[in-house]
Amino acid sequence: MKKDITNRFLSLFFIVFFLLSACQANRSNELLEEQGKQTNIPLSTITKTSVPPSATSTITMIPTQTFTMVPPKSFDVSTIKTITPATPAECPVADPSIIFDVKELVKSDQTFSDDIPGEMDITLLLEYLNAGVSGEFIINKLQEEYKYYFDSYYLVDVTGDNTLEMVFPYELGVEIIGCYNYQYQVLANFSFVSSLLDPYFLYVQDVNQDGLSEISVFFDGCLGGRCPYFQIFAWDGSNFVDLTTDRCHGALETPFYIDVVDTDNNGTLEVVFRYEGGTWPTGSIGFPFRKEEIICMWNGNNYLVAENNYETPFYRWQAVSDGSSQMSVNNYEKALEFYQQAIDDISLEWFTEERNIIAYWKYMSEIWHDPSLEQIQPTNMKPSPDEYPNLAAYSYYRIVLLYLLQNKTKEAQATYSILLTEYPADKTGGDFTKMAEVLLSEYQKTQDIGLSCTEVVDYAYEHLVPLFVLGEYGTRSEYLRRFFEPMCPY
């Protein structure tokens, strides 16, 4: 049910208050030397190149690009186990003689208008249901009296007992009322603890084709701004469980648009998040900002990330980052392509902390519609000679890791040989050659990628390898081990 105007006004007031108080370029790079190619690597041919950054370069920010959704690999729907309906629950018998007062059930806020409903009286609702007033009759009356305020009220079987439950927004959450032991009662209530508004949307539909409707709910609104959060609840035979995991909940503090749609035409629905920017910059928003799309797919047990795509890389570190994003969802061929691009593509731009500052103020000028903010620029803009060798060596190291994840030790060793030649330990980028050495050595001893990664992260932390390979341009007052964990996150 929609909140009354008073509550919504106060919520929006506080959101605005806290939000306001929160306070390429024409590159002349050329490939100087083609030193040979490593063959017999199935996914892609790895080339060995040296691409020094240009000594001078003008500043060109990321152009606007069109983002195209790429469907993930489809889930095999033939493996889905449909739910066998249970014996219908026994509920109070309908009694048409009961007098039902719809205005008493949702007392209007007299401050504004009798046409605006107040909060649902759950106790009175249960009394009506148990006295014999049907849920269908109640919802029809609410919609007749208050129109769209009750358009997110559902009467559908979500527990598989052949009896309809009432599912609706309530007190910044979702209420489920059903029949149990001859009585209507609250079966569950879900809420997102930080939300200040009713669910942005509430859908009840069968998302995974198991024959039972699930509850998809999207919360959007927190103290100080947006904090969108998405969940899908399903009945497991005794309780409601959340089918979404990890990033399929969405990203806190990051604005996104969301669709629940069948992208691969196999019958099951995917959850598609599109991150478009346009909110206060927080730790969740990297600069320069790129549009991002995440597709979560049903795998038979949960919704997991199947695709994680960004706009085309413009800076070299973005290609490295995209490779890591693809590795995180086991898209190894795409990951290898991005790492190869980071190594070979001479059109990719250099990046520094100063360019990060420029990207930040460009974003702020768009948020506040103030072009003067974009004029805030650091001086002495020039590329770092250490950036390319570190990014290239890190890309080779990640390729070694990529192959080990697929148990392709021969290809991993071949890639390590390139590292030894191109970036020996005493040269810039040599830290990542040592990391690849530690990784291969530990994996050979243990055959356990997790234990091997522990040793690799320890090495990275102890030697404070450059964090800008992770997109962390700038300096820190302190360094913690967790900052280096994304380098080997398994």
C-alpha cells in the first residue's frame, strides 16, 4: 500500500536534506617492437609487446557510447523440478453477511483528504478475514475506493497449498497473509532495514518456472539518498527464502534501473541491472564513470551473476578491470580478450590520479548542472612511465591465474615464461612476475587455488605492489591486506 502523503513528504525531505549536506586524445603512441608471439594457447594468441606511454597527450574524456545488452548463456530449463501442490489449506468459511467498512480498515489521514488512505490496520484485516470476508472482496473494495493506491496488492498462491495468500506492501516492507490451522495469520514480513520508503515495485510471478509464484521486491530509498536493493522470495516448503545472492541484490549507494525479463527466451526470467550514473558520488562509483550492466540468471538453486559488462574501455586500466570482471563470472574467453587488449592496444589512454580528479569534477558538474566545476583541473598533467609495464605485467599474471582456474597448467607456464622475459624481477612490473611465480609454485605443491591465492596476496601486501592495477589511482595513508585481495580473490 502506498504511504500517506505526510510520511512520503517527510521521507523525501530527509533524503534531500542529507543528500545536500553530504556536502584520447590524439595519441602518437606506436608499437616500437614486435618481439614475437606465444602460440598453442587455445583461447587466444598472446602477443609480447612493449607499448610505452606517450610523452605528451591532450586530455579527452570518455565519449558517450551506446550500451547493448548481451544475453548470458541459458540455463537448461529441462532440469527444473516443478513443485507438487499440497492439500488445500482449510480456512474460515466465507460469510457474505459480514459488514465490511473499507474506510475503517485504512483510516484516511484527515490532514489532507478522505481520498488518501492511511496505513493498513493488520489486526482488523485479520479479523475480517477470519470472520468470513474474502481476500478477493477486500482487495476489490480497496481498489474501488482508493484506485492506484492498492495496485500492488496480490491474491495468489505463493506457498503451494492451493490456497490464495495476500501479498502487499506494508510498513516499508512486504506482508504475506495466509491461512494456517483454520485461521488467517501473518506468514511473513520482509523489509530492507535501511529503506525509508515503500517498495519501489512488487511483482508476484513464477520467475524460475517451478510452478509456484515468487515475490520480487525492489526497495529504493535510504537516509541520505538512494540505496536500491532487490530480492526474490520463494517458499521452500516451510519458510520463505531469498533466491538472490551477492551482487544480484544490486549495489548499495549506486543508482540503477532494473528489469525482470526473459533475455534468452527459455522461460525463466533474468534480473537485469543497468547502472546509469546520476547520483551523489560514493565509494561505489568509480571514476571516470562508465555505464554498467549486470545480468543475474537462475542456476537451479539461486540467482547468480552471469554477465557483468561495461562500456568499451577508454583507458588501459579499464581493459584490465573488465578482464577481472569477466573472470569473476567465469567468462574466461572474454577475460582473456580484455587482458590481451590491455597489453596490445596502443589506442588505450594513460591514466593518473590527476585524471581521476578531472573525471570526478566532470561528474559533479553534470550532477549539479554547474559547468564551472568542470574547470577544476590539476596542473602538470603527464603519463607515468610505470603505468604501462605494471598494467601489462599484471595482465599477464592474471592470464596465468585464468589458466590455472581451468587446470591448463601448460598454458599458464607458457604465459609465465613471457613474464620472465618481458618483466624480470628487477624491472618495473617485476612484482607481478614474482606473484605469478608464487602462484605457480604454490599451486604445484597444493593443487589448491585458494591456498595459492593466500600466498599471492601475502606477497602483494608485504611488497605493497602498485594498487593502480586495480583502478586505485592515488595514495593511501595506510595499507591493509584486504586492499590486495582482489588480485587473487579465490
